[in-house]
Amino acid sequence: MNFSDVLKALNHASAFELYRMRAAINRVLDEPRWLQAIQASLEIGQLIEYFDTQANALRRGQLLELRRKQAVVLDQADGKRWLIPYVAINLDGTDVQIREQPRHGLGRNEVAVGDVVGFVDRDQQQRSGRIIRLNDKTVTLLCGQQQWRVAYAFLHRVVDADTVDVNTIEQNTLEFDVIPSLLQTENNP
């Protein structure tokens, strides 16, 4: 299923139509045939992937208990036990990424808690940080020891980088022979 096309269609719906659609989807997901089909594919101790709606990302965990409508899972990342609905379990290894085509920046469904993204601040300085919370119109980033709230439209991907400090990005450098006259720095002209 192409989620991007579905989202485009839903953008033209009214709030009431979206609410009505959500009620219909919830009713279908609560049908016993879905729950029974998922339960039949699960075993206690099994490693699973499930979708965390708060983080907007797949998480991994170990199945501890099967209940009537939910499963108890031990999350591998945080070591906590979570009660999740069976329909959140990704049995087929489905790609959960929703790729929007925003005019600028990244879309709400293209980022997840823990992703490293960058932006240009009010002083026109490049900053990067790790997403710690997804809000309706903004993300909360941790840049060094400082938190920033940034609109999705101002975000961009940071490739092959680890955030270390507010404005510091680690990078790998290659060693090679250089002509000494070209080795001028700000501190050593």
C-alpha cells in the first residue's frame, strides 16, 4: 500500500470525514479475525518488531505474554515492558516509512524519535541534534545540552554524522601527503 498516496487523499478530507474514517478503521481492527490471525503467528519468547506511534518508528522486543487483545513485550532498547495491541506487531516485515513530498524540509511522518537531523538557526548557523519528541508542528531536538523546538519545514537529514556537541560533528578524515605551504590555519599563518 502506498501510504503517501493515501495521505495525499486524506489531506483533502474534512476533520469530520477523518474522524469517521478513524472510527471505521478501529472497528475493523477490533474484529476477532485479525486478532486471531496475529495470535496464531506468535509464540512466547519470540523476537518481534512493533510500531510505536509516539516515536513514529519500529521498535524491537521480545514477546513475554499473550493477552486477549494485547501482548506484553520487553523492549530491547529501553528494557521496559510494554502492553501493545496485536495490530501494532509487524509480522510481515513491512516497510513502515511514509515518504511525504513536502515543499521544504522533512514531513511529520519522515522522522522518528532518535533520528539525527539538522537545521539553520535564527543566526544562520548550522545546528544538528537528536530528536527527543515529536510535536504536532515541531520536533524537539537535543543539540548538545540545549533543547530546540524546530518546525518540520526547517529540518534536513544529517548524513554520516554523530552529534557530539552543539555545533560539533565528528567526521572521518583521510591522511595524505600535503605540500607544507598549503598547511596554513587560522592559528598558524
